[in-house]
Amino acid sequence: MSLDDYFAKISDNMPNRTTKKSTKTTTPVDVHEELANVSEANTIADPGTMDLIIQKMTDNITKVIDAKIRTVLEAIASHSAEIQSVVKRVVEAEGRIAAVETSTTSMDAKIKALEKQVREMAEHIDDLDNRGRRCNIRVVGLPENSEGTHSVKFFEEWIPGYLQMDTKAGRVKLDRAHRSQAPIPGPNQRPRPVVIKFHNFTDKQRVMDAARNIGSVGSQHKSPKVSFFNDYSTAVVRRRKAFDEAKARLRRMKMDYALLYPATLKIMVNGSPKKLYTPEEAAAFIDSLGMRGMFSMTLVLLVFLMVTIEAGHKHGDKKGQKAKEGGQAECPEKCFVKCVPNASDFGDGFCEATCSKHTTKQCNIPCNWKKAFADCKYRFTNWGECDTNTGTKSRSGTLKKDLFKLELVQVRPPSS
């Protein structure tokens, strides 16, 4: 008997509790069934029977627990199997990853070696390309269709005449000459460059030297400016073009430079060459030159200012000393007109001067009539009689310029 059956039976055997006020009607009860239930209840109330009942209850509970635990154990077992499968797959994946990493490490070394080989081969191919262009030049700025249909014959005679070169029979030997493969430009567009291949490398060098010596060819001819350049590969042209900004800055700074093959910028600094291999290095070096030039200019200005101040102090000291010695004031400003004395042709007066604004300043004109080239010239009379009271004799003089009609009396000690 299960525990549920037992409690159900006990609840069935218990008498129904009714209140006195209950109005419910009861069904008729069988007497024999009641007696049987009472006898069974008395039988259950026996101690031996209770042990059996407890044992049955324990067994039933154990069965229920075992059933529940069995279900949990079965789920755990299935999960354990799945976990074992996952662990196995993880182990297999780790093995494959380790194998891939090992192969990747070896392949990285191979890839680096191949990249180095490809880079060297590309540089070698570019070098071969430029060596094949050593006898080539590019003529830029020549109008379209100037060469006509026989371009080689035209340029063999045109180049020596245009560059004013002395050549044998008035021509240079060419192998090929043609326009670049770009589309034909319109009327107002820039003409295509001409690629010319010389038969001899020495002729090509002579042409480039003549073009370099002439400089701007267009300034000596009525035709548009024509420029001559070496023919380089696309990679070298790209590398050399990266130095355009640095070259422009050097031209503004009026510094001598040269762009060497393939792309090395050489700058002359204080008579010594400096080679720069990358545009970044060139920009940094030019920045340092600018800072150095600014520092030098600032230092020169400071020295000049100090020398000027010192000279001004010395000049001011001398002027002040002269003024103290002569007891006369000097005009510290620049006079626009002649100094006009107050009462004579010398002495204190006024002049028109300027400093921060137009004003009138005091000035002084020395007389210096005793000098041969004195500022004031007088016409003197004969010496008068000797004055017995003062022991001197005098004579009068009149200005020759007749500015103020001033009479000057000259006095000297008497002679023996």
C-alpha cells in the first residue's frame, strides 16, 4: 500500500463532522461495511501492523526517490556523454590548430623570402628598364604636328639648330622619335611629350648639356618654351616627383641643389654636400635650415641693435659734453630750414624741426669770426686810441652780409 492510498483510506474512515445547525441530508450507511472498517481500523492500531505500515511507507518513499534520482542520473549520463564528445572534438581542433600554426610559421618564412625575392626582381627589372632608356630623352612643350610625318629626320636636324650645337653635317643620329601614347590633345591643351632615342649615348649627353647651358630655351626663341628631360621609368619618376615640394622650398631659399639618380636630393650647405634619400628626411632637414637661418638672423639683428644703442649712447655723451663745455644748447631734432638767430647772425635762435610732430625747436649758430672760413664775416675799422682808464683800445666792425646791421666792438689789450 502506498502512502497516498493509506492517507486516502484513513480520511475515508474518519467520521464526518456535522454541526447541529447543518441542514445537509446524509445518505444511508451500510452496517456491515461500517463494521468491516472498524475492524480494519482496530487492526491498523495494532503495533505490529504499524511497523509493517511504516516499512511499506519507507519502501514506497524509497521507490519514489529512486525513480526521481534515476531520471536525474540518466540526464547526467547523457550530458556526460555529450561533454565527452565535445572534449574529444576540442582536442581534435587543438591538434589541427597546432598543425596550422606550425605550417603557418614555416609559410611565413617562405612568404618573406618570396617577398624579398619579388622586391629584388622588381628593382632589377626597373634597373634594366632605366638602363634601356639611357639613350632616350623627353622633349616637353613642342607643339603637336611640328615634326610632320618624318619625325626622325625632323629631330635629327631640329635639335642641333634649336640648341645651337656644333655637329657633324648639322645633324645627330637618331634611332626613333615619336609622341607618347596619350590621347591626342585638343587645341588649348598641353601637347604630348616626344620620346627620342639616340643612336649614341654621347650624343644624348651633349644634347642634355647644351639644353642645361642654355637654360630656358623659350626665352631665346619666339616659339613656346621647350624643355629637355631624361627618360625614366614610371617608378623612378614617381620617386623623383615626391621631392617637388622640397625643391620648391630650396628655390625660395636660393640654395643650390641637385636631384641625383634615381631619387637622391643633394644640397650644398656652406660648401659641403648633404645627401637626402627620402622626402621626409629632406623636409626635416630644410626645416632645421630654416630654424638655423632664423636664429642667425635674430642674432645678427641683436648684435646690430646693441652696436647701434652703444653708438647712440656714445654720441649722446659727446654732444652733452660739448654742450656743457660751450654752454650753448643744440637742436636735438632735424631742422628743415636754416636756423634763425634771435638778434644777430649768430647765437640762440629757432628752427623748424620734427620728432613726433611738427614743432619749433631752439637752436644755436656759432659765430667763429676769427677763423678763415668763419660763419660770420665783418668789415673792421682801424684801431682807436688807447683808453688810459682800462688800458685797452678798440675798433668796430660791420657784418658784410648786412643781415641785422649789427656793429661789433673788438677789444684787445694795449701793446707796449
